Amino acid sequence: MAGVSRVMLFHYLGYFGSMILIWLVMVATLLPHPMRILLKPLEALLLIASLLFGIFGVLYVMRGGHRGG
Amino acid sequence: MNRQDLRRYDLEAWIHVHFYKIASIYSIIEALAILAHIAAPSGITEAIFRISTLIYWALLTPSFYELSKGFLMIYSRGSAYSHIAENIRERLVRRYYSRAMLARIALYVAIVIWVVGPIAFIAGWLYGWG
């Protein structure tokens, strides 16, 4: 149970993180040149969030946590 | 509740569930698109990253909508966006009138803010601002 909870914690971290970061990345592409430096860290964070969302989601299903719905 | 029941009971929730599952798998493709864009910046990887990000945004949109509604339902003490009997809702709206009204307006504000993202992204791409 504790294992499943940790998996879901990372999954939701990626889920909510993706939702916030995707918006920030999209808006940050319009930043003027000196502030464009912010874009790369945001993209890297979105990369991490996407991986957490996907990989831990699949892990959760593989561990039998998925009960339909 | 099975999927067919959910579809009949709450179509929005049914759409959210399916988009959420697709987004969960698609997020790995998005991660690869970002990785390619960061590791090997070029016109092609830029285009793949932009299109992939727009698809990912679209897949996350029902989740954002449901999440916003959920938070606003909590904020309005159930007087807005809840599945309860009408007579109970009327009482709640009378009691939490300002919260109910604010929750109704806030959802539209949240949607507008959410939609600004891809508009900025596409405009920057097409007109070379980004």
C-alpha cells in the first residue's frame, strides 16, 4: 500500500506539474530576449514532470492499482 | 460505477477520465519531444516540440477544467458545480451567494487564462516572436 501511494504521489506530481509547466512554457516563449533564459529550465522541468506522469502512471497500472472507472 | 454509467451520469467526467488516461501515456512522447528539442535544437525538433506540446495541452484541457471546477466547488461550499439536489443547492446559494457567484465567474477567467497559453505559443511560432 505504501509503495502504491508513493507511485501515485509521483504520478500526481507529474500530472499537476505538467498542467502548470505546460502553460508556463507556452507563455515563456514570448518572453523578451534576456528573459528567454528562463525557457530552458522550464522545458527541463516539463520534461521531468511528463516523465513522472507517464512512467509512474504505467507503474501504477502494472502493480494492479487500476480498477477501471 | 462503470464507464457506461459514468458517461450517462456525467459526460464531462467521462471525457476527463479518457483524456487523462491518454495524456498519461502521451506524456512519455512529450518528454521525448522535449528531450530532442533540448539535445539537438533544429527546425525539425522545434516543430515536433511545438506540435507535441500543443497536443499535450489539448489532452490536459479536460483535466484542467475539472480540476478548476473541483476547487471552485470546494471554495463555494458546494453551491456551484456540485451534483446535489436542487433544493439543497438553493439553500447553499442563498447562504454562500457571493462565493457561488465568484466561483461561476472564476471558472470563465481560468478558462481564458488557460487558452492564452497556446495562443501565445502559436502566435510566437507563426510570427517569430517566440
